Amino acid sequence: MTMVLNEEQRFLKETVNGLLQKHQPVTSLRTLRNSDDELGYDPGFWQQLVDMDIPSIVMPASYGGLGFGYSGLGAVMEEMGRTLAVSPLFSTVVLGGSALELAGGTPHRDLLPEIAAGKLTLALAIDEGHHHQPRATATTLTVANEGLILDGNKVFVLDGHSADKLLVVARSAGKPGDEYGLSLVLLPRETAGVNVQRTSLMDGRNAAIVKFNRVELGPEALVGTLHEGWSILLQVIDRGAICIAAEMLGGSLEVFERTMAYIKEREQFGVRIGSFQALQHRSAEMYCQLEQCRTVVLKALSSLDEGCRDISLHASIAKALVNQCYAHISNEAVQMHGGMGLTDELDIGLYLKRARVSMQILGDTSYHQDRYAQLMGY
């Protein structure tokens, strides 16, 4: 299992870093947040990613993709985490694109070239409560008159306010808590009966609350097999958890480096505070935690590329550990910066807020610890 980036992946990472530093620094997020922009991201920056073929990195070559692998995409996500860049990349490519690819079938796979070309954006509508519990889906999908009727509510839909199409997880059989009976449907956001309410997340990004009021769909809206959507959804969740962990790792690294630079310069009692043994011990602990997370994230990304059978284990390990790491390091960063660490003017606070939001995406620490234990037979 490859645990280091190859030359091409390193070049990709450096190229993306240069683009982000020039066109999407942390100040861009602050500007976007303060403007309350309805789109929620800079379309010019998204087009730059498209021009670099970033959306096509992990897609099959037969559908306009580069087949570059998740290790390459993970390197991009890590760099985007460093500058808190906002784009539809995660929701469209990692979540939506993965589902269409895994489902198979010509009608939906034919959309992959549009995704790769940046002409189509997607949003996965999966969660219905405050916590990620995909098996608890209660939104219903009923077969009627050779068509489908979708009824229910979704919350915390990343990019759901702006996506061209919504990929919705709904229950077509069984009861909440069952794996069997989950189905996936794809529909335009502006379909009759769909109500989308834009909402702002704590970190300045946008999401949506989506209500489906007896939405009538044709049979072609079904993605995959009726009642058998869990097998697809599980793989989408694994890919998403690993990629968001890579992004969170980038944020953790940036916060750590900024904090180390600060304590080497800040003076108190006539000496630099970085010379205090207490801060050195705390810094060493953060460094060790980061190296551990770097390893598990690289291993998880490699497991996706190599098609390992225990991908779910790697996904839960990565997400649980990086959740803890980002929370811990962002907390330490605020404390080591002193009083100004609590001010909105300092970028550190933006990272702390991003950490808190990302920790909840596709499962918090407890969710993935429990899932890991279950997968291990406990």
C-alpha cells in the first residue's frame, strides 16, 4: 500500500497550492461570508479548477476522467483545506459523481462527462436530523402509476441551494434503521414540489434545508436498483469521509504551522513564549497527532485506489482521528494566540469554525468509533 505521493501527485499538489494562494486565500472565505453571496462560492475559482481538470481526477477515462486516483484528489482536498477554499468539488465529484459511477446504467453514467467538464453540479441529500444516521432515513419513495412519489425533508444538504440536481436518499421499503429499503433518486433542484431553503453554516459556507412535497418522478429518476441503494450509499459515505478527512488534515496542518510561527515570535516576560516548556510539550503532542493523521489519511486514500476490502475500516479510522485532531489543534491554536485568538479578525477562528462543521459531515467522532467497533465485531 503506497504511503507517499508519487512525482505526478506532488506536482499536482504544488500546482493547486499555487492556484489557491493566488486566487483563493483565507481572506476569500471571509469576503464570501460577509457578502452573504447566494451562490456560496466563487464561480470563477470553480472554473479554474475545471480548467485544471480537477473534477475529472478520479473519474474513469471512458467518461472524460483522468483516472488519477483518490490519492491525487486527496492531495487537492488537503491543499483546499489549508486555505478554507469553497467550491462544489466535494458535493459534486466525491459524493454525487461517485454515486452515479457506482450505480452503473447508461442514463446516469452519461452525466459523468458533464460533471468532469464542470457543466453539472450535484448535491447529496442524506441527513434528516442533527446527526449523521443514514439508516434512519424516513423520507419516503413510493411506487405509483409506473412512477415514483418522493415525500419528506432533508437538512444540512451541502451545496443543495445551488446544485443543478439533487441526489436524494429515500426509503422505499422497510422501516427507519433498516439497510434494506433505501433507494437513490436524482432530480433537478427546481422540480415541482421541491422547496429549497438556503441556510448559512457556522463556518460561513452555505447549505440547504430541502422539503419534498409529493414530488412526482418518472422511473428514470431511480439511481441503481429499487430498495438496494445501501450498497451504493455505503461506498459513497466511505469515499466522502476519507476525502473530507484529507481536507481537514490540510486545515490542521495550516493551523499548526501558523501557531508554531506565532509562538516563536511572541514575547512575554522578555522571552519568546515558544521557549516555555509547557508550550513545547503541547506543540510536540500536536505534531505527533498530525503525523498519525497524515498516515491514516494516506492509507485510507490508497485503500480506495487499490480497491481494498476493508475500506470502511480505513474510512472510519481516518474520520474519527482527524475529527479529534482538528478539534484539538484548533483549540490549542486559539489558546496559544491568547486573547486575540478569540477575535473574528484573526484567521485562526475561521479554522476553528470549519473544524466544528466538518466534524459533523458524514459522521462525527462517536459515529465512526461505533462503526469501527461494529465492523471489528464488537
